Amino acid sequence: MDTRRAVLMLVCLVTVIMAIRGVIALRNGDFGTFGRQLGVGGIVFAFGIALVRRWDEIG
């Protein structure tokens, strides 16, 4: 497996874990934690996808 696919898998794994934590927080009524998980998860996912898409340019 090349490094590019490993990075993509790691980003997806982190995003899924953060989404699960967000859903659990939402079910418990903790909207602050839900918002934090949503925000940080979105940033991690966007950065990871951008990194994978521009992998050859970055080097």
C-alpha cells in the first residue's frame, strides 16, 4: 500500500471516530461537544482530502 492511500485511510478513520463521538454527545444533549467534534472533524477531513489530492505537487 502506498503512502497516499494510507494517509487517506487514516483521515477517514479519524473522521469516522470524531463523527461517532459527535453523535454520542448529541444523544447525551451536549451540544458544545457535538459542535466541536463537527468543526474539528470537518477541518481534519478537508485538510486530509486536500493533502491526498495534491500529493504529487507537495512531494
